[in-house]
Amino acid sequence: MRTVCSAALAAFCLLALPARVAATETAYSEEVPLWPEDAQVVRIGIQELAGEEWALTHPSLLVYRPRAISVRAAILVFPGGGYKALGIGPKSTLGRYGADVCRWLTDTGITCILVKYRVPNTGCNWNSETRRHESPSVPMALQDAQRAVSMVRFDAARYGIDPAKIGVMGFSAGGNLAVLSSTSFGARAYEPMDAIDRVSSRPDFAIPVYPGHLTMEHKNTTPRSVAAQQLNTDIVVSREVPPTLLIHAKDDPVDPANYSEVYARELRKVGAPVELHLYETGGHAFGVRRQGKDADRWTDDAMRWLREINVL
């Protein structure tokens, strides 16, 4: 299946990006390749994505550092895009290359790391031709997320952060990736290859924002009314899941708030710490942009929660 970013979406999504972008174009201080060029994971990914238009085959980290005081914490940000593209184009509600969400975080002293994970079809996605949800044979997005957490922890001293204060935040499909990375840390989605992969990939906290693909609807299970109340079996919850803050708007027309409610319910069942914030209005993909809606409060609520779990 070929991936096409329409003219309507092109301003929000960045596709077919070069492996390295001049740092002078944005506020990030450096771009770090996620894998060695000759890594088998990269070679397999290139093969899997061969023939896909606008494929991003070389994932990387964009590092945004605090300009003043650092609280020695880091948050890895996974942008959305339906696992078809990365929603970090010039009109993205996260800002171009995630600059707006990272500015919000770095202003509070948090190191923000935007993860450019591989796309397309590298996680659960909707096939508009077959009208069905599909899961990839190789979970490249999850591979990249796990590697990213381990890499940041491995290089914590270089980034000036506490290796016990590394969290994940994701939006839409990226919210799904934040959920997966904070529940699947018990086993690598790839064969470990170096010292980085001997470091834990478990985030210390997670903030999925309007996450998608969380119910059995995404396994094409019927009837949908039942599937909508069942947690996707790709997500295995346990007491070891790190503190989680779920953000969702009740009027989200793309990823219904029910997704976060089901996930929160299952976390509570096993005794994992979770807080769910449902906002009356906000829609989908609000990012960190103010809309004059109820969801505008989420960034303040997130900062309060980070203080409560002693990240700030």
C-alpha cells in the first residue's frame, strides 16, 4: 500500500525528510541518529518500506535543551500522523519539528526530545482501500521508541538529565506509541545490538494525549459496540506501568475519548498509577495551540501532575 500525503495534510506532515536538517532552521540544538547506519534494524526497515512513497527510513532525535535552569528531566515526544506520516509540518499544532511543544517544556526546565520515528504503516493503521485496521509485520515505530528511551538514558550525563526522570509524551498515533512504550518495556521489539540496548527502555512516566488504536476495534473485532470496551491486546498492562496522565477531549471526532477511558480502567484494575483528564471541548489534534476551548487547560494540568510525581 502506497502512502500519500494530500495537499490538505502536507502542511501538517513532514514526509521524506533528509536524514539531517540544518539546526539553524529550528530551535533544536542537535539531531542524533537513532541507529548505526549499518544496523540490521535499519536494513530491514528499508526493505519493509521499499516502494512506499515519502518513507522515513532513518529515524532520529531532535534535542531541545532548556535555555536557563534545568530540572534534570527529559520528555521524549512522539508526534501523530496515523502512522502514515509525522505531524510536524509548518502548520502542526506541535509546531514545525515539534518546536512549540518543546518550547513549552524547555521553558519549565525540561529537556525535550522530538522522536522522528519511521513511517509509514509502522504501527497499527487504517487501510483506506481494504477499510480495515492493519498491524505491521515489523513494529518499527515501537522499535524506535524503545531505542530512543534507552539511548537518552544511556546518554543521560551528556544531556544533563537524571536517568530516573525520563518520560514519554505522544499525540494521537504518537499517543498510542507512548502507551506501547510504557507497557512493553519487558521485551525488546528487536534483537538487542549494543550497550545502549542493555539499558532499560521503561519510561519513568507517560503522557498520552488523545491516543488512538487502544481498543479491540483496531483488531477488526465485532461487534464494534463490544470491541469498543475491550483494551487492544497489543497493550499488556501491569503494576509496573509507570505513572500515566491521559489527556482527551470528549468531542474528539477522530480518536474517541472512550479509548483513554478503557485504558485508564484497565490500569486501575492492576493498580498502576493513572490520572485521566477529560475536557468537554477541544476536538482532535489540538496539540499545544490555544483554541478558546476547555482543552486549553491541559498544559497547566500536566505541569501540576509533573510536580505531584516529583519530576519538577
